[in-house]
Amino acid sequence: MNLESLPSLAPVAEQCRERIRNEQHTGPTAGLAAGYVQANLMILPKDWADEFLLFSQRNPKPCPILAVTEPGQHLVPSLGSTIDVRTDFPRYRVWRNGELCAEPLNIRDLWRDDLVSFLIGCSFSFEEALLADGIDVRHISAGVNVPMYRSTIQTQATRRLAGPLVVSMRPMRAADAIRAIQITSRFPSVHGAPVHIGDPALIGITDIHTPDYGDAVEIRPDELPVFWACGVTPQAVAAQARPEFCITHAPGHMLITDIPNTRLAAL
Amino acid sequence: MNLESLPSLAPVAEQCRERIRNEQHTGPTAGLAAGYVQANLMILPKDWADEFLLFSQRNPKPCPILAVTEPGQHLVPSLGSTIDVRTDFPRYRVWRNGELCAEPLNIRDLWRDDLVSFLIGCSFSFEEALLADGIDVRHISAGVNVPMYRSTIQTQATRRLAGPLVVSMRPMRAADAIRAIQITSRFPSVHGAPVHIGDPALIGITDIHTPDYGDAVEIRPDELPVFWACGVTPQAVAAQARPEFCITHAPGHMLITDIPNTRLAAL
């Protein structure tokens, strides 16, 4: 997506970022600065970054890009005038050759002039729209993380980047599922419409009660599981491709931007 | 809906209507004048018509009104400059006290100054959009009538008009069902988005292979049944309410209007 004009500074979002930047808040960001877009992070050296950009172009549903920086540039003015990707996530994950090797609170000492940052849309934005419509988002009402699964749906590969689509699941009654499809269709930059609904086995999920990431949630007898492309996909694909160096956010520990969620609505 | 400006005369639609008016074509209208809106008919005496208008306001999904005439007026210029409801349907059904008593090719001799005509949207318009998107519409590819069921979803009643929602069913793979929800959401004046997806028992359908109207169609193992509000609902409700006099079109024998289907798209 292209956020053409610099949004005005959002005081609530900036206050949250300042507490995170000062390492006063080091936990997950769910529920912070309600109404503002939160973003996933993928940082790669220039060579891999060029290929990841192509991968995200081919896979917009799991990798909806909100912003890409120039190499070495650690500010992201298009998402907020004060944003610094080195300090504004509560917690990071540092990967070397596909292995997780640290979870620091900032990455000032790891910064390099060849690093490119990808800020990637997050389902928090559309979940807010679902809640506003009165739809029960089960993992939120249950107070747990969303359940995520490696599916047998394949991403569109590039030369070195390939792998299965990771999907998140939210159980809903049929009427709510239909409404959720309408609502999330309006948010293409945060995963958009679902990729599957109904029988999990049709997309290779053999046990819906044992997610590959996150927590299991109850599916009631009158509910259908509804599956969306998930922002964990790029991390899973990068882990499989094993670039020599890579930094992501720690799951749930997002960047709070100055962009109102409503600005992501396509219609 | 409000079709504000008189559309230009559509020669293909007018040619079809002329053959119907002259009783050269007396069969179903599926596939005729592709691209043009077709309409269901409900004609009621003024007293019942006032209540039916209220009923349709409360139940826009099964009763999407394209036009309502003044009492005694048998032309419908907002849908086509030459349209005459007394002659331009290939076949009619005449009901007295809720009983079907004739199926004439025109209703010239039955016309009265107190009759009000309701022209009601028809799923042909959104099916054309589904086919254009490459989605298999099973009853069309099988060459049969769409299967329809009395559900346990209740319409919003008026004083004398009440009854169950009649739904039509189209089986689809999940990805096509999601796409179909997006596409039909754009067509609120022809039933709009589905009302149910998945388990038929949840809306009181005990045997999906035995529809109450129309023909059964195959549901493949990787498909979900998707249910839309159906234009048969007003006929079923009127039959239950037993007005002393009522005229409808014969199922499948629709009015061809001058309105392009694309003009019904809300977005």
C-alpha cells in the first residue's frame, strides 16, 4: 500500500512508542493505542531484501507491506514522524543462518548500513473492525494468542524464498463469518479477506486443536473455522531460507504507528 | 433501490420483450438478453400492497424492490420505457385466497384500477457476476433450476404478512465461496450477500438433497453449501397470508428490463 501523505502526529501512539523506546514497556502491544495501526517487522540485508520485496509482491495476503526503508535508513516517516525501527519495538528476535540467537529490547548495536526494514500489516487492525461490528473474536475474548497453523497452501516462491502459507484461525457462526468476510475485504493491507472457511483438512490442518503457533481456542458446534493469511508466514519462510542475518519483532511485540486503522480501509 | 434516471432503451432487451409480448416466447427467460436485469413480479390490491411495501422494507434481502407502480398503473418507465406488466412476462400465476387458479400468458383481462405491481430483484444478476469471475454456478452448469428451501430463519413480520425465509443454495469450494460473498455483497438490490454458509441443519434444512422448490444439485466433498435469501419468499409469504387476489410471475418466467446488471453494483 501507499500511504501518500505524512499523517499528523498521533499523541497517544507517540506516547506509547516513547515508553517502548525508553524500555519502560517491554511486553506485547495488544490493546495499546487502540485505533492505530500496528506493524510486524522483517529486517534483511540488501541482497535478501530485494528478493523479499519480490516475494511480498507475489504474496500480498501474508505479506502486506506498509513501508520499506532505503538500506541503512532506520526512520520510517511515512508511518510516523518519530519512528525508529532500532528502538520502537518492545522486543526483537535476531536470527543467524535461520537460527534464533537473541531477543534484545533494541537493536542499536546490531545496526548496519546494508539493512532494509519491511513494516508489514497486522491483523490487529481488522480485529478492531470485527469487534466494532459486535463480532466475538474468540482468542481476544478468551485472553489468549490467536491460533496459527502451517497450511498446505503454498506461497508463490522466489529463487530462495518459498514455503507454506501460515494461517490464523477465528471460529465464528456462519452469519458472523459472512460479515467478517465483508469487513476484512475492506482491509487488503492487513491480510484482507479469509483464504479458507470450513473443513481444516482441505488445507492440510489435521488437528485444529493443536495449532503450530499461538494458542488453541474453542470452536462451538454452530461455528465454522475461518482462516486468514498470517503475518508469521514471512518469518517462517525466512527461517526456511536461512539468510545469514535477519531481525524480526518478537511475536506480539509490534510497532505502534501514527496511522489510524480506518485509513487502511479500501472502501 | 432508486434507479434515478431513465436508462436509454436497450434494443436487445426490447426485442426480447416484444417476442414475449406477442406470445412468441412463452418459456423461461434464463439466458435471454444477457447483461440485463430480470425481475420477479408481485401484484396485489392497494390495501395489501401498502402492507407488502412495509414487509419488503423490513425484509430487503428476500424482497429487494426495483420498482413499485401507482395503483392501476401498468407501465414501469423506470425499468424500461416500453415495459407493460400486463404483457411482458412470458407466463403469470393468478392466486385467489392463496390458491393458484390459473397460469395465463398475459393478464390484460384481469387488470384492475386498484392493482399495485412490485418488481423485485432476481439472482440472475449476481449469478452473471459470479460466472464472469470464473465461479462454477452448479445449477447453471447442470442445466437445472436452483435448489430452494424453506429455512427456520423467520422474516420480519407485518400485521398479516409473515413466514419463513426461503433460501436458494449454490455449492462452492471455500475459496470460491469467499469470493462469492465479496461479489454478491456488491449487489444488495438482488439479494446481496449470503445469509448462511455450511451446515444446513443450523437453518432447519434437514435434507439438502430434497429442496422444497427447484432441483437438487450435487455437493462435492470439498464444497460448502452457500445460502442466499430467495425471491420465492414473498410468494410463499403471500400464499400463507391468503390475500383475496394476487398475481405473480410463473417461476423462471421473468421480466427483462433495460437496466444493465452492472448498474445494480453498489461499489
